[in-house]
Amino acid sequence: MTTNNSMDINQILEHLPHRYPFVLVDKVLSMKLGKKITAIKNVSVNEPFFPGHFPNYPVMPGVLVVEAMAQAAAILSFKTMNRKPDENSMYYFVGIDNARFKRPVIPGDQLFLYVTIERMLKGIWKYKGTAKVNEQVVAEAEMMCILKEIA
């Protein structure tokens, strides 16, 4: 398995089906195909969810922190499969287990996303994700996703 040191936003967009305002990975720092990925989400006060999610104390919704981990997982899976997303397939969540949120993520935070592939069986990928800010765990989750062909 090869190790890639990084991916910029243009490379990320080639391997992620999401688009603005739902792209939650800004940079890939490192990746070991078939194993793990480390990525970053820079959290800005300009995010479209902040005006409505606790406007007096903006907090990134926990579900979006998990989504950011899942997007990092998708990039890792597409790169591992040597495939790019296309209009004939969708990458879906099929499960989220043991999600825990340790502290709020706020504007100005740099969210580090650490995702490992735990297994892949019958087309279902299982991952373990951890999100950190300043080396402190802010969220953890086990996620399952599947790549489905669209009829």
C-alpha cells in the first residue's frame, strides 16, 4: 500500500462527491491506502450553519463533525479503490455507532480528522474516526458506509 503525503482542495474535489456548501475537508495531510487518513477542516465563522446554530455562541453541529470524518473516510476509500465518484454511484452512510462529543468546535478551530479502515466486507466499509482540536479529542465515532450504483 502506498502513502501519499497530502492532497489539496482540487485533488479532494476529484475524490469527493460533495460540493459547496457541504465540503467539510479542506486538506489531506497524509494517507496510507487501505489503512488510514489524516485530514483538516478549517472552521470559519463564515460557515453557513453558524447563523442558525447557537448564534450567540456559534458551535459546529456535532453531526457535521461526524460528517467531516465520513468525508475523509470517503476520500480514503475512493483512493484505495483507485476510483473517483461519478454520476452513476452514491456513497452512503449505513451506520454510525458509539458517537461521542467531548467539547464544542467553534470558529477559528482547526479540526484534525483521523480515520482508519477497520474492515471492508461485502461492499460495506467500517471506519473508526477521531476528531481533534489542539490535540484534544472533540469527537469520536464508528461509521459504516457503502458505495451503491444508481439505477
